[in-house]
Amino acid sequence: MIKGNSGDANEKTGSLVFLAPDLKTPFGSINFYNLGIFRLSLDSSDVTIDQVQHVTAELYCERMEFQLGSNPA
């Protein structure tokens, strides 16, 4: 997206891991493939000099896989 870097070669992978209540034991995951950003927008709320500006990134994902079990990716 930045400087025209929005082609297939710039897409990423990622995962969201679900943890048990002990916050250590994984019990499942969603794996994302061909992720990319299609929009960035600044938070429109009033920001003072002492605050951090927030940015929202909107993503697309071409494929997802759900894995249930104790050994997610």
C-alpha cells in the first residue's frame, strides 16, 4: 500500500491463537493467508500532545483455516 507495495508478493500470513484460561495453553487457532492492508485511517477523536495518535488498518484475507487442538500453528 505504501509506495505501491500492494501486490501479491507483499501479502502476509498470520494467526490468531486461542488460549485456555491459564493464558498459556493453546487450544485452537485461525491461520490467515494472503493478508493485506486496503485502508489506513487516523482516529478522528481529539488528541492532545500527551496522547498517542491511533490508526485503524483495514485488512483483507483471501483464505483462513481453523485448527482445533493443543498444537495450533
